[in-house]
Amino acid sequence: MTQAFEIVMTANRYRDTLEHERALLDARFPGVAVTIRGTSARSDDDIVREGATADAIMLSTLEPVTAALLDRLPQVRVVGRYGVGLDNVDLDAATERGVVVTHYPAYCTDEVADHALSMILALNRQIVALDQRLRRGHWLVHRSATRTLLPQPVPALRESTLGIIGFGRIGRAVAYRARAFGLSLLVHDPHLEPDAIRADGIEPAGFREVFERSDLVTIHCPLTTDTLGLVNADALDRMKSTAYVVNTARGPIVDLPALVTALQAGTIAGAALDVTYPEPLPADSPLYTLPNVILTPHSAYYSERSTQVVRDETFASVMMALLGLRPPVVANPGVLGRVPLASP
């Protein structure tokens, strides 16, 4: 008997161009009957209405998958999360209900690391500030007097210390890149033994120590109940007045009001943010007017290649789980005691 599945996709980047998934289905899972539907569902009621008969739902960061939602979707057996973060999925609830959750941890590692390092370089070299000043005519006034064009001192990057909070795939990729610029490195990751960090030739440090000693701090930890508001007023107060914060991880990790206060008071030199909370920032956010802030629109993940790969691999993982095969990554491995998945 031919197996038939229904998949509902709510991810706004992909839901309107499902020919890609249909082509992938023909190429990698020939002969499997699948109905794929895209929807702009956002509320629980929307998702339940659209996914009531679905075997799998595929989503991005916008749709919370809670125990209450899963109870209203008893037919759903697989949740496919586009990307790395799982902060919007209740993994314990999924496990209890025998729902397999897949994601793609290797997604955009290089892109985010490149973006973070670009921000680090831009802050150190004051690229954005110089560009803005030149556009306002400052070069015509000051001519070759470079120091008068610079809003802040420029320390030699090779004599600076970069603190890395979180030493997973992206944190390690940032460290690899930063070494090429001669930066000294400190790493804090409470989930790693200090010797594991030393094995990479990097100095482990406590959380407070990273903020006290670093000239730049870059955030690469996941958003969890432990990291919510992790970079708060206390951490920022420990920083040098010449130091910078970079966040390409998740917005809620940084206490934004505390950061704005520090930036306005000049207790830190500046910040570069690809992620904020909320997103997008409201039009009246002071971050838009602060000259010592670089902002990008949660775009660190992006390249044409990265979005193609995560799309392919997420869909393939969902299909494998539906067919009773173990996908490359099961985000809630405890579910395997309830849902035996065969090795492919």
C-alpha cells in the first residue's frame, strides 16, 4: 500500500515556492505520495485549522510549538524546524507526545561567523562612523587629519582581546577567524570543561571575567531560560569603557534597555546587533539614533547557499522521520524510546 503524507509549511521564506520541495521529493523520495501546503498561519488557532490533518509541520522562529498546540494536533508526528535554534519548540512536550523534532544545527555556521567578524572589524576600524562622517562633509573640513575624523580611538586589533560567550559551532568558527587577525581569545561556555577549551589553544574564563577583560565580546550561545537576559546591566558595568558588544545569536540574550543605558552613558564604547528583542525594533528605538551602534536586520544567517541547504536538509529530515528512518539530527532524542526510527 502506497504511503501518503501531508506536510504543512508555515515558514514565510519558503511557503510560497513549494515547487522546490516537490522537485526534492521526486529526486530523493520517489514514489512517496506527499501533499505539501504552505500557509501564513501564525496563531495557534490558525495552525490548528491548517494543520489538523497534517502528519508534519515545518516552521521557522515565529511559531511557538507548545504542549497546548501539540495537544490540538494529535496527528502531527514530526516537527521540522528550519535552522539551529529550538527556543520556540517545547522539546519535552514533543517527546511526551511521541513527536519527532528535527532541525539543522550546521545551518549558516560560516555565514554567522563571517557576519560577527565583519561587525568586530567594523567596530574596531569604525567603518560605519567614518562613512557617515564623510557623507556629511567632514573630510572636506578636516582634510588629512584622520584622528579628527574618528569619533573614538582605534586600538590595534592584534593587541585586543575578544571574549566569546558560547563555544559551539559558530563560536568556534569565530575563534578560527579571529586568530588570523591576531586577537587574543577568551571563551566562556558553562557546558564545556575548561580543558576542552584549552585543547583548542584558547583560554577559558568565567562569565564575569570575559566582560572585565575583553575589548570586544561576541555572543554565540543559544537562547534558553538560563541565557535569557544573560548580558544584563551587571555584565555591561564590568566592561571597559572602550569595549564593544556584538550579538548575532538571539535578541533576548541581551537586556536591551540595559544596553541602551550603557551606550547612552558611554560606559561602553558601542555595540553591533544583528538580533534584538523585539524584532523588528520599533521606529522610536533609541538604537536607531545612537552613533556608536551598528544594526543589521537579523540577516547574519543569510547567503543564497545557506538558505538552499537548510531548506533541502530540513525537508529531507522530515521525510525520513515520516518514513520511519532516523534523520541526521533528532533534537529530542528521548523520543526514540517511543518512536523507533531505523538507521537509513
